[in-house]
Amino acid sequence: INAHLAAHQGEVIRRNSDVQEILQGVAATLTEVKGNQTTGDFDHIVFMGDLNYRLDYGEQGDKKKPSEAQYKEMCQMVEKGQFAELFATDQLTRELRAGNVMTGFSEGTYKHPPTFKVIKGKKLEYNEERSPAYCDRVLWLSNTKDKIKDSGSRAAIGVTSSDHKPVSNTLQVPYYSHAMPAWGDKKCAVSIEKLSVSSLPMMDQNGLCDPYVDFLSALLPTTGKKIKTEVAKKKLDASFKKVPTLPLIVSNRERVEMHSLTLRVWDSDFASKDDLVGCATIPFHEVLSQGGGGESGSSAYVMQFKRPLLMGGKHVNGGKSFISGEIRISFS
């Protein structure tokens, strides 16, 4: 994904909103599962571009232009190679840690000067109209058992045709090249027990929510109908006793562990369309790494989970909303 987000020092919330809209739109249109709004169905995602997050250094606040003293101080820090001290005030890093944007994404280290706002035609001189900043970024998310590895970020200081310096990363991306049959000698199913949601946001005028959970995976049969729990009426914290068993359309373990299960929490509305509250994704490889056991001729892999609900990479309800339970993958 290449993106150019909202500009200027004080537009952090708008930039976060841009990312959330992009990730939800990409997931809804490009994943194998219709209606998916999470990034869990991709093997890997690389999100890059002029993301426009700035440095909250000094007393600038939301002003577009730094004071003369702050501008000179930051330029002196660049000359001395104090990049870590500058990057410690980076807006995107702060928002990532707070769960306000791109939850689960990683990025490399920035041991080079800020790449914005430089004077065109100069090797490395900053325009006094803006504070130096690390606007140009490369981030990634891996949902597979093997993760992307990075050798760090680099800036092409010698390129002088823009008010940005180009940034590059070398990524080692794992991939699976061999064909695998869909079926083994057993059937495979997923079941969930002790399923519950907690601290949901208030969705209705009564200050409550009518939650239910449905399930998405590229390995579930295509029926045109939601596979879902019952509705828990007027609850912000709810448990679901009757959770349908999910038969998978493949049973080869190698194929299964390459996919995931998305749990979507909805607010049921009688007079209007149901509202999506948030989502959580469980990669099957995490469950299958737990070690299996069972009766002769069968095996089961069990994992306890507690995941924050997300919408477009952002924590729901300020990070207070969770979904938890016990997931079991059975081969029999």
C-alpha cells in the first residue's frame, strides 16, 4: 500500500483516520472473504509513503512553522547526528504504541537524518518554514508463521529533486512456493468455547449494545449466510454459550496453518442495518503450534486467546474492548 496522508504538524488524528479508512477499504475489497474488514487475511502487508507524521519537538505544538530558535536547535542536532533524540518525539511511533493506528505493524530503525522538509537542489539543508521530520516511512505486518525481516531504513541524501529525501528498506519476505493438496486423510474443524466480549462501546441510545459474533475465513464453506452466535441483549460484557462448529474445506495441516479466522463483533439493530463494533484475527498457525493430543486417529490443538477489538488497525473503545475464549482445531 502506498499512501500520501494529510499534511501539517497538528493533523495526527486526521492521519490516523486516513490509515484506518485505507486499511478497512483494502481489506474489504482485496481479501478472499467478502465483507472482511481486517488485515488478517493477507500473508504480508507493506504500508509506505509520505505518511506526513511529524516530530513533536520543543514548543511548536500544532503550529505549522517552528520558532527560529527551535529550527536552529533541530538543525544542529541533525549536524551532530542526534537522530535517536529527534526520533524519540516522532508522532507515528507514539500513536503506534498507543494502539491508535496500524496495530501490529513493525518498522525498521531510523539511523539517518530526517527526510523532510529539505531545500531542493541542496544535499541536506532544511527549509525553515517546517520542522525537520521523518515523514517518509515503510511499515509492515506479517500474519504468517515466518515474519518479514528488515535490515533497517536508509535515506538517499544525494537525491535533491524534491523537498523529501527518498527512503528505502531491504525486506526479506518469506513465501511458500510448493503446491499443497487441500485434503489429508482426516477432516478438520474449528470450535470455540468460553467465547466472551468485554467493555464494548455504547452502540445504542440506551447506552448498551446487543452483540453477536460472526466468523470469517477463506477456509469456511461459502453459503451466503453468516456463521454466527446468538445475540446477547443489552450487554457491554457478554458470554456466548452456543457457538457453531466451523468445518473447514481443507484438512491438510500445511494448508490450514497458512490461513486465519476473523471474529467480528456486531451490534444487532432491529430497525436498521447491524453495526460492526470491531474485529480480531487468530492466525491458525498460532493454534497449531500449541501441540496436539487426542484419541487414536485424531488430534486437537487448543489455545486460549484474548484479543483487542480493532477497526482498521485502531483499538476499539480506547483499547478497552476485548474478545476472548478457547479455540480448538481438530483433525479426525
